[in-house]
Amino acid sequence: MTLLSFDRRCSEIVAQTRLLRGSIEGADLTRPVPSCPGWSVGQLLRHLGGTHRWAEEIVRTRAPEALPDQHFRDLSRYVDEDPAELAPWLVEGAELLAGTLRAAGPDAELWTPVPDFGQIAGGRADFYARRFTHETAIHRADATLALGEEYTLDQEVALDAFDEWLALGSLPMHFEIHPWMRELLGPGRTLHFHATDTAPEAAAEWVVGLTGDAITWRRAHEKAAVAVRGPLTDLLLIIYKRRPARSAGVEILGDEKLLDFWLERVSFG
């Protein structure tokens, strides 16, 4: 199992944004985004470009605390976006972020919304390289699917995205912020995700454990209370709640209610 390198993550922020740019050329950006209720495609893209610039400023200034973020959360004024104007603005923000990350290096110390824990590089620039690789890839899915186009994702990127999401979803801080997440824990509660379109060496299987006093996860092939089998990108979109678990090509074996409960309770952001 190999995680994406820091340099690859910086490159992917730009690559995913350029792919997104290609999908919106000539598109109707007023179309609603079902996976982001209340947003149009144009508003989604303004949100993404705003987050790129927000993260870039944090890394560039080595910010010791959170910076204001209302400018990419209140999207009410972005109701009639022009793809010809928005597309280069999007790519510009991604390139700025990638360049600033590379200049800082992965270990530059700064504020992050989560602590250092396991695979999560809290307090370091590498957090933003990884987070915005996958933030960009998933929002590309939001826009692509909203526009009725097919979404594909490089296998290495999807594997790293799956690992990161499970790592974020298992952070102990969730129990302090959202005490109701403790209701997930209980005897015999395990979930298994198995990608069916990857080679064995990809090790594209994950087990989530809810049986102890914390949420755990690992890459493994093990029996579980519920197993979800399907193409890797489909599984990724399911755990991100961008695609229903009960989709064509996806097989659920065992305790479906446990899967639904986990998907309902686990989130980040």
C-alpha cells in the first residue's frame, strides 16, 4: 500500500481542476447539483475556487489559526456564472495553491482544522495537499454528475481518497464535537468495502471497526457484519454520499441497516 506523494498531490490539485474545466466548457452552470443541495454548478465551482484560495493563504502565511471562510460559503450572489470566465479562474486558484504548497514543503507548520493523528498530517502543509486533492476530485464528481456526464477517477487517487476519508471519519475529536457518533459503537459492528475492479496488489479492501471504544479502519480482507462490493470509484462516491449505496453494480451482503447507520453518522467538514 503506497500513499500518494506530496508532489503527486500538488500535481493532482491542478490536474483535477483542469479535468473539471474541460467538463464545464459551454455547460449550463445554473443546473442544480443534487449531491450539494441548494447549489448550482456555478455556485459549486465558486465554492471550490474559494477554498483553493483560502488554503493557499493559510499555507503562504503559515497561519496559526483559521482564516475567515464566509466568502466561499455564502454563494447567493453567484447565480449566473459564465464558463468562459469561471474556468480560467478555477485553474488559476488551483495553480496558486499547488505552487504555494511546493514552496512551503510538506512539513511547514501551520493551522489545520484537525490534529495530527494516524495518516492525517494535522498541523502541516501536507494536510492541505492531500485534502485539496480529494476535495477537488469529489467536487469534480459533483459537477460532472450534475451535468449528466460520466465520472472517472485515477485508481491511485481513488485509493488515497478512500484511505483519507476513513482516517478523517475515525478521528477521536468527532466524539467530542458530535457525541451522538458514539452510538455507532457496539459489539459485532464491522463493515467491509471491497473494490471489484482492481488487481490484488492494489489491496483495495477496507475494514471499518465499531466494536471498541473508538472507530478503527484498516486495509484488509476479512468477514464483517456487512460487506459492500463494487467498482472502486463507485465505493468512494458511496462513502462520500455522492451515490446511493444501492446502485447498479454494487452488491451489499449482510446487515444493510448497519451500513445505512454508518453512512448517516460519519462525515467531515
